[in-house]
Amino acid sequence: MDTLARFFTRALAVVALAVAGSAANATDLTTQDYIDIEQLYATYNHAIDSGDGDAWAATFTPDGTFNTRFTGKEALVGFVKTWREKMNGANRRHWNTNLRITPSAEGANATVMLMLLDVGTKPPSIVSTGQYTDVLVKTPNGWRFKTREVKIDAPAAVKS
């Protein structure tokens, strides 16, 4: 009986430690963190859609990277200028959905679905869809993108 009782006591202790560890990880992000991260996504979309390169770059850390090619404020602001002037960005609107945020050692990781619309066509048309994959960090100025990569969905194969 003593052996069985010790076994169950130890098993219960192991389960309690595992549950405590899971609970600690689940509380790494507060409700306010989730709200603030959602607002970061909204700020990002409004800034790029309105052509405000400085506001868009401010959603990134000072050394933040977009699509592995644009790093730091100057490059990020330059991307928005090119987006507006050479890539029809003035007629584009970003729509995000299904935001998934998970705590990480660095802060948070997130993915969100993208639908890019062209509002210069009548009716507006879908330009592309895809998914962003993000690394987020909490800075003295709030949550920011450390890295942000967008993967555009491949077009469907044409059947003949």
C-alpha cells in the first residue's frame, strides 16, 4: 500500500507541475497585450493604405524587417513610397482576418490571413490573398513587428 500511495503521490506531483507549467505559458500575454497587438495590425493596415510611410515604419522595431528585404526605418518608408507610386498602392486596401497570436520567448508569434483589394476598379476586385507570419516584440513604445513576411497564395492552376 505504501508503494502504491507513493506512486500516486509522485504521479500527482508530476501532473501538477505540468499543469502549472502550461498555465504559466498561457499567461505570458495579458488580455491587454492581445488588444494592443490587434491595434498594431490595424495601425499597420491604415498606415500603408493611406500612404503614411513614417507611421507604417513605426509599426516595426528600429531594426525591423519586412519580407527579408526591407530593414530599418529608411528602407521601410522607401517601400511605402514605391508601393504607392509604382505598385498601385494608392488603390489597394489590406483586409486581415483569423489573427492567431501565440506567446514566445521573444514576445509573440502571429499569423494572419490577408486579402488585398483594388478599390480603383468598379466593383473593387481581389488582387491577391495570402498570409503574414510575424515575430512581435514588446518595446517601451508598445508592441512592434520584429520581422514580417507575407506569402502570397499561388494562383489556381488553369484547367484546359
